[in-house]
Amino acid sequence: MSNILTVNPNDLIKKAAEELKIQKLVKPTEWSPFVKTGHHKERLPDQEDWWFYRSAAILRSIAKLGPVGTQKLRTKFGGRKNRGHKPEHFYPAAGSIIRKILQQLEQSGLIIKSDKTVHKGRILTPKGISFLDKLAVQISKQAHKAQQE
């Protein structure tokens, strides 16, 4: 678990998104090419495979923050909305996208619902921990190799 949080988050999310796509652990919904990721956004995502990157980011967030629910993730991925002359306000991210990704990650066996502790929410399963840990070890080996050269 410690490897997951010590490597560069951007590298880990990128690598995890590629693996999620290759292993077909999550798949975009039919409406995903047409939606914004939140009320605060002005345009659609530029990347075609943004669904996999968001899934990987959610998976890392669960590893870091877990147990975590939809509302906390909406706050994490939300942002400020430009309202013209009016002051900016914070708006949470789209809940449906986060919910569908959480459901897909649950079906693939990477996360599970936890009701046992004081906090309810999703946590990583041993399969999810090993999935992220293997990627983190690969990234740290590549970084170590690049450092030696």
C-alpha cells in the first residue's frame, strides 16, 4: 500500500488507466462521449478515453482516502464555475459518472462496499491493492532505472 502513495500520482493514474483499458475492467457507457464531467465545466473532456483516466483516479483516491463514498468523490473532482460577472462558486462533479465507475470497479472486484467501520463507503479489495501496487512497483523501477542513467 505504501508504494501506491509514494510514486508520482500522474504516472500511476496514467498506467492504471491503460491497464483498466487493456484488461477491460471498466468500460465507458453509451452516453459518455456526450457529457461534461461536472456542472462547473464548460466543455466536454478532450480525451476520448477520459472514462479510464477518471476510473484510475477514483481507484487511487479510494486507496488514499478510503472508505469513501460518492459525495466525497464529487467534492474531490468538483471545481469553481465561471459565472460571468457574478462571483465564482464551487460545484461538485457529476455524481452519475462517479456512481457508474464505482459500480464497474465493484463488478471487476477491485473495490468493495464497507459498512463495518464508523465510516461507510468503498475500500480496496486485496485484488485492487495488488493491481495498484504492481503498477506502482513498475513505475518506481522505471524511475530508478532512469535515475541511474
